[in-house]
Amino acid sequence: MKMIDEGVEEKKEISGMKRGLVFKKFIALFKFRETGIFTGLILLSLIFAVTSPYFLGVNNLLNVVRQVSLLGIMAVGMTMVIISGEIDLSVGASYAFSAVITGLAMTNGFTIGSSIIVGMLAGLVVGIVNGILATYGRIPSLIVTLGMLSVVRGAALILSRGLPISLSGRTVIDPNLDKFLFIGQGKIFDTIPMMSIFLLAIVIIGYIIFNKTIYGCHMRAVGGNQIAARVSGINVKIIKVMAFSITGLLCALAGIVSLAFLANVTGTTGTGLELQVIAAVIIGGTTLKGGEGTILGTFIGVLIIGVLRNGLVLLGISPFWQMLLVGLVIIGAVGIDMWTRRETT
């Protein structure tokens, strides 16, 4: 009888340990940076699902992802720059500049492939110049990229003469124009927008670079403590130049996809886009101090902006109120992030 009681007590103890382990895992789940942001996305989606019968429609949800695709592509690069302890205010101008270069190349006899290469190189050069001036030139990246914003925007306007560059059969000789336009306008299985495919691909690649490579580890180390990173043998300047370069490439990619979607571009395209990109990164939990943040968090932050704007449009809210509410969300996200940091330190 005593042995039976001991067996029962042992089973109860094991059962209690299992429940305790499950509870600890459940609590640990909420310690992940992305969990709180994802919870906010779910709550926001539920609110719009209740207030609008159209929100949860498949076409509408796919449209949300498509609308934030270009923003998300650039936000992946911006995340790397901010985590490395810098900032880039020239992303909107670089986005337009690359699209203008690509459009001009196409309308001046270049093939589609060579035009895309030229456009990508234009964005890469902007990123490299930003990185070199901010690191080797020792000029604060805020100042460098603010100046580069005007330089590149001015260059885009000069090259386009302030006029729209339109892609049509009359201006583009290459017969593959339809294939290029499919990049921005096409849909996989007549359902999934190609722009969304580009976004998901860049997020996955960015996640792998950030979490599975030595470069991602060095980037976090540089942003967290440059002196310690330098002492440990990390080439801080190269890491930062690479972050700016990747951002330049992604801005170029976004600009080219935008050109494929709209079939035209102007030198003023993307004005103010840099603020939206930074907002998405901040909402996603990346701190402006550097060293902390994730690609997944940025992706969720981009979706939050997309869901918020889409839901407000469905509810018929004025664009002026939309700007106000998005600003409040940014302030609230930063405030919550700062509060949680104080609680955990």
C-alpha cells in the first residue's frame, strides 16, 4: 500500500513538473521581441475584421501585402543600417533615382536586362557612397544621407527633366517589355501578386543573412558596442558600408519593381518614403540606438502599417486622420519598447 502511495505521489510530482515546464515555455514565448508586435498586429486585424465586412476577404488581405511590398523591401535594408548604429534618410530618393535610371535606359535603346543592371548599380553606388562618407569620412550618417537625399533627388529630376518617363511599345524597343511589366503587375496563379513574392523573398534572404551568417552577428555587435567590436577584431567600417550598400541595392530593387507596376516614373517618386520606412522598422522593435532588432519584427511592423492604412480606408477615415493615427502608433510603439526595456533591466 505504501509503495502504491509513493507511486501516485511520484506521478503527481512528474505531472506538476511537466505543467511547470509548459507554463515556463508559455511565459518565455512572450519574452520574444516579435511576440508583442505580432499580438498588436492580430488585435488590430480583429478590430478591422469586426468593423468592416470586407477586411478579411482574401483579395483584400493579398492587396494589403502588395501595398506594403516596396516599403517592406526597403525596410529590410534599413533594419540592417539602424541595427549597425547608423541611419539612412536617402532611401526614398535612391528609390526614385534607380527607377529613373532604369526607365531612361529602357527608353534609350537598352535591353530590359541591361537596364535593370544599370538601375541596380545606381542604387548600389548611392549606398556605397553613403557608407564611405559616414565611416571613412567620419560624417554623421544623419547628415550624409540627408545631403544625399537632395543630391540624388536633384539628379533624378535633372535626368528626367522633371517629366514623367513612360514605358510603352513606342518608347521601349525590347520585345520583352511585357515580361518586365509582369514583375510588378503580374500574379502567380492569377491570385498572388508578384510584388508580394518579391517581398517574401527579400524577407527570407534578409533573415538568413541576419540570423545565420557571421555578417549578421558582426552587425549586431557593431551596433551594440563599436569599441568592443573593434577590439574583438571586427572591421566596423566594412560592416557599416555593407549595410548601406545592401540598403542601396534594395532601394533600387523596390524602385525597379515600382516602375514595372506603374509603367512610369518621375523624379519626385518616393518623396517622404524614408519616413515610412523608418517608421516600419521602429514599429517592428528595432531601436534607433543600434544593436537590437530583427528582420521578422520589421516584417510585422510593415504589415501593421499596411493593415492600419487599409482598415482606415475601408472605414472611410480621412487621409488626414490616417496620418495622425499612424503617427500615434509610431509613438506608442516606441514608448512601449522603451518601457519594456526599463522593466527588463
